[in-house]
Amino acid sequence: MRRGGLWVLFMVLAAAMAAAEEEKTVAAVEVKVGVVLNPNAFGKMGMACISMALSDFYASRSHYKTKVILKTVDSNGTVVDAAAAALDLIKKEEVQAIIGPETSMQANFVIDVGAKAHVPIISFSATRPSLTSHRSSFFFRAAQDDASQVKAIGSIVKAYKWRRVVPIYVDDMFGDGIIPYLIDALQNVNTHVPYQSIISPTATDDQIIGELYKLMTMQTRVFIVHMLHGLASRIFIKAKQIGMMNKGYVWIVTNSITNELDSINHSIFESMQGVIGIKTYVPRTQKLEAFEDLWRKRFLKYYPTIEHIPELDVFGLWAYDAAWALAIAVEEAGIDSLRYSPANVTALKMNSSNYLHNLGVNQNGVRLRDRLSNVTFDGLAGKFVLRNGQLESAVMEIVNVIGNGRRNVGFWSPESGLTRVLEGLGGGGGGLKSVIWPGDPGHRPKGWEVSTAERKLRVVVPVKDGFWEFVSIVHDAKTNTTKVSGYCIEVFKAVIEALPYAVGYELIPFHKTAAEPGGTYNDLVYQIYLGNFDALVGDLTIRANRSKYIDYTLPFAESGVSLVVPIKSVKNTNAWVFIQPLKGRLWSLTGGFFLIMALVVWVLEHRINEDFRGHPLNQICTSLWYSFSTMVFAHREITFNNWTRFAVIIWLFVVLIITQSYTASLASYLTVQDLKPAVTDIHQLQRNGEFIGHKVGSFIREILKSLEFDESQLRTYRTAEELHELLSKGSSNGGISAAMDEIPYIKLFLAKYCSQYTTTEPTYKADGFGFGFPIGSPLVSDISRAILEVTESDRMREIENAWFKKVRECSVSEASQLSSTRLSVDSFWALFVIVASVSAVCIICYMVKFLYDERGLWWYTNAPKRQRFHQVGRKFMDRDARAYRLQRRAFRNGVRVHPDHHPPAN
């Protein structure tokens, strides 16, 4: 009995545990979730990933109170069927949420249905950016929208300095959805979109080839392709056939193609060599690797009869994460209100034929929406976080199609831009790794080629009848051709060549009438404003009033406004002008060295030369006379000491250099400085009523009027010859007393008449010469950058030398500054140092020899120091015993002997 009782107890406990387990299993409430997908390869991959996610989720969460049950409906790949499927799921199945549909066009309609019924719509593949602008908080995009990659594309274009890009996209809601965002991103990096190539989803091969040939006739060689991979494959095959995958072309594909590269047939890769792709970056994790390893095996459980298993891509990972997130939200939302409220009776009567108004409202929809918005976890595709109803943008991977696969060349992130390696992985640096380009692996395409099919820039140039160095227009009647040249034209051509893309242009001379040259520059500016021309090239001065009608480039030549006046000769009557060539310090130093040389000669000669002996005053005068007479090389005294001769020779060399420099400087003071400007005050001209000139059509007239010159005082000229004639006559003979013009023209004028005219104050600032374009022209910024490149290069110097080789400054102020440059010690200090050093060496050597010869007076004696010094000094002042032999030698050579001394008899 005891054993039987235990067995009964065991059975009771087992039954109780089974009942509890059964009760626990029954407690999981089934929550219906609809799935709207097309049963193609992409749809089957998505459906399999959704099912796997729910299976994995509930495998470790058997205690949950809810369990998602999928209700799948075929969308048939059409918008109507997708909308009908969503309506049936809501009305018949009363689903709590819908996963899908696939495309943005389908989602555009389904979103409205979900908003009406308060049913969250979760899409993992509808990437059109504008879907987020729908006023529905019940739409969730568990994927990155297409706009998340446009900044990465812009960064690539900026890194390679491509200025023109042509997008090629499919003509549907998916294709054109990215274009506004792409154009904005390109404009932010100063890149222009001259053309948009639109390809129909149903385009034939002939239509594709026709559009590609059209692109070949344009100069742009950078293309951005945005479409699904099936149509993109056809385009690359045809591009390869007609030679658009050769050297010089650049192809960038969006992630709609790059994310599907694993699904593209390997034969297509041969036509895509060198393509750059933007790919959604998925971090490699152990969870992802384990899922990929079992992908094929698990997929066959859902579709055992399928022949070709689709490749797993990022859309499948997003589908997996979307289902996982929905399962979490369903559990958190609870089971209290898993029902629909009935449709409004009044609405049913008023809109009995409108199927949309017959929808009920999901009681649990708001709570489920709120829980889904806050779901966060680490998914297969990375961090799952929904911001404003869509997956948060993350890192983009940049890949290069090589061989039968792809190669990573870098990454892009909102924080760091383009980098070779992601932060945290080590290494890195800005930019991309080396890219293999189409047709030429080692050559980076410049992004454009010269094309003759595009419209040329209509560039207007002024017709001038003077100062042709700036703009020259010569018409050959025999050949009926017009040659346009000049400094401004050559600068413009160099700037166009420096642009990173080709710009075709046509130089058009502007004739105001048939009888006279082109009008004023204000007339030309107005022609640009009216849209008759695309650019203005010439010696156009940048002025504030003109900037209201055109946009200027940066100046390519400096300018300014000054006064050109005749030169008059003024005689220099300064009686002390002979002092001016040398500065005071040089005068003092030179005089001091004359005294020093007098002392040096006396020290070396007074013991052996009778000319430097006698009364102390006579010795001083003779020494000074000898030293100062070297200034004009008139010294007659004979020197006997070789040390004296050595010192004097060096001194005479210095005197020669100083006197020659003094003579040249004095000559300059007495000649060049006599030239003075005839007019130094422009206001004096105005007060005296004298005439002043300016170039025809120049803005200088406005400046003169602002200086209160009367209209009757103003005269005009066209050429440098006319200006010379007016200045030669003067105001009293129907000419002018001065002319005001821009400095570049004045330089040309003075190059021809340098000896007769000069410039004088005042000088007014001007902003220089620039090129003019219509307001808002995209070329202005690029032309300005090219101007900087040209002006900083040797090319600008070559152009200036070619057109202004003979131009030189001829200003009296500069000539006066040159002539009045006084000589200073800085120019001669080395010579004085040499003289001082030689003199010191001579005296030291002489004194050492003297002390050695007279060592008996100060070395071999016991006398006191003072007495010894006195004896040495007296001996130094006495005549040298050898002086008699020297004088006798001089007497025999016929040299005068001092009258107080007679040589001894032999």
C-alpha cells in the first residue's frame, strides 16, 4: 500500500506540473502581425529573416505573455495589390502591425491606411527620403533612407575636386526621391549638376544606348547611378560596349546597387571594373557570423523546393531586426486592448462606397507605436535605434569594384568624414585608399573632357581705339576674321585653362553702333544684366555701383587712380648743396681719419725724416698738410719708412673710393633733382579753372565731379597720343594741365613719354581689374580660384612680360628719392676698418722695433721707472742716428735737403 501511495503521489505531482506547463503555454496570447511582400527572391529572403527572428526571439523567451503570429499576403509587386493586402489584413484579420511593403511607392499608400486604422507600418526596404515627411506617427522605417548617403557622395566628389556631376536614376518614386538631397549635397561642395539622366524602368537596350551616347557628347565624365541592381546591370553592360568604361570616366553607385553586389551575376562585374560604390556598413559580430553560417540551411527549412538561394544582404538583416523590435514592443504594449473599435456609423452612411472609411481603429495601436519608438538593442545590422520613426544614420563603407568582387577603400561617417580606417580600428587618416579607376588603374580622372556639342559661353569684349595692350581687336577684311588679343584676353585664357573642367567660350566684340567703338563699360555691364552675354572680359574695373548688375571675380590686376602731369625744370640754387652727398657721420668719420693718418705718418717719420722735424707746431702743420693733401693727391713730402708707405698706400685707396663716390652723388644732385612736377595740387586746378582730362567712358569722370570740377573743365581722350597732345598744349592753348587715369594706363603712357611726364598725388584706391558674370553665376567662384592659381604662378609673369615688357616707372618722386640718396658710413665701414687695422699694425711693429733697439735705456739699467720712461720718451722724440745716411742718400739722388742740416764729410 505504501508503494502504491507513493506512485499515486508521483502521478499527481506530474499531472500538476504538466497542467502548470500547459497553463503557462496557453497564457501566451497570439498577436496577429501582417506581412505584405512579393514572393520573389527579395521577398522570400525578407520573409525568411522575419520568421527566423521570431523563432530565435521566442526560443529563449517562453515565459512571455505574447507571441507574434504572422499573416502573410502577396503584394504582387504592385501598388494597388499592396494597398488592398493591407486593407484586408486590417479589416479581416485585425492585425496589430504590418511589416512591409517592399517599395517606396507601395509604402506611400499603405502608410495612409495604417494611419487611418492606427496600425504601425514597419518597412525594412522603402528607402525614399520623403516618406519620413508623411504626417503619420505610425510609420517606421527600419532601414537607412537614401538621403543618408548623399553627404558621403559629396565628400568623395569634393576630395577629387570634380566640379560637374551627372546623376543617372530610374524614373520612379524610388529613383527621383534622392535627387533633391543629392543636388543639395553637391552644391554644398561647389559642384554643379548640368544635366540629369532619367532612365525608364521599362527602357529597352536601344533607349539605354541612346541616352548613354547623349552623355558621351557632354564634357562631364562623372556619373552617379541610383536605381535597382537589375536595371543598373544593363546600363553598365551597354556603357562597356560603347566605351564609357574607359580611361577618364568616373562611375559612383549608391547603396541600392552596392548593397546588392553579392546578388549580381559575376559576368556583370566585367562591365563594372573601377566603379566606386557606397555601401551600408555592417559591423562584424559573432552573432552576425553565426547567423550567416546557418543562413542557407535555415532558409531551406522555409523554402525547401527553391533552386537558387538568395544571397543574404543588409535588407535581410534589417528585416530580422525589424521583426525582433516588433516582438519586444508587442510584449511591452500588453494584451489589454488587442481589438478594433467599430467604424463610425455616420461615416459608414456618408461613405458607404469608400472602403477606407469603413476601417475600424486599433485600440492597441497608440500604445504599440509608443513602445516601438523606444526599442533599443544590438541587432544583426548594428545598433537598432529609431529616431523620428526611422533607423538612425550610421557609417558608410566606400568600396571599389575589382575583379569579381569589391575592395574596401575607406569609410565615411558624419563625425569624421572620409577616412581610410574607422576610428577604433587603428591606423587611418583622411581621404581614401588608392582607387582602381576604369580604363587606367593608376590615373585619377579629371572628371571632364572637351566637348563640342555643348553651348559655348558668350563672352563680350570691349572694342577699344586706344591702349590696345589690354584689349586689341583686329579685323582682317580679306579673310573676314577677327583676332582678339591683349593682356586681359591672355589672362582670361590662362584662367579658363586652369579650371578643373572644360568651358567652351566665344569672344564677341561689342559695337555700340557701326560708326563708333563699343560704348562705356557701364553699357557692357548692362548687356550682361539683360542676359545678352554670359561674361564680360577686358580691363573692367571693379566698382560698387556695377556690382548691383553683375558679379565680379577676384581681381587679376591691381589698380588705382592717380594724376599724370608734365615735368618742369627747377634750377637748384642751394649754396650748400656740396655738403649733401655725404651724411654727417660719414663727414665726421672721414675727417677723423685724416687726423689719425696725420698722427700715423708723424709717428713713423719724425725720427728719420727732416720734413717732419723742427718746431712742434711745424711738425703738427706738416703732418696735417700731408694727410689732408692726400684728398686731392697733392702731397709732396718724401716718406722714408716702409711702414709709412704701406699705411699711406692703403689710405690713398680709401680716399680714391670716397672721392669718386662723392663726385657721382654730387653730380646727381646737380642734375636729376632739378625735375619737378608742374602740378602738385589737384584742388588748385579746380580753383584756377584749368582743364583736366580723363579717358572716354571711364568712371574717372564721376571722381572728378565729386571733386567739384565743373563739366566745362573736363576733357576726354582715347589714346596715349591724344593725351600727349593735350598735355603738350596746356590749358591756355586748348589742352589740359593734368589728366586723371588708372595706374595701369598711366604706366603705359609714361613708357612712351617718360622724360616729359610723371605722376603725383593724390592717389585713389581702386579694386583692380576683374571679369564680370551674371548675378548668381556658378562660374564666379571657380573663376576666382583659377585667378588665384594663375596670378601665383609663372604664367602670370610670362603674360606681363609679353605685353608690358617696356613699361617702367617714371615718377619724379622716385627719381628724387634715388638722387637724394646720401652716402653713409654703412657703405664704407669695411674700408675704414682696413685702414685702422693696417695703421695699428704698422705703428705696433715700429714701436716694438724701437723699444728693442733702445732696450739699454729701459731694460739694462737700475734707474727708477719714471726716469726710464722719461729717457725712452726723449729718445723717441730725438733724431734717429740713421737719419744722416738716409739724408745723404737723398742728397745724392738730387732730393732737397733740409737747410739746417749738412751731411758729414766722408
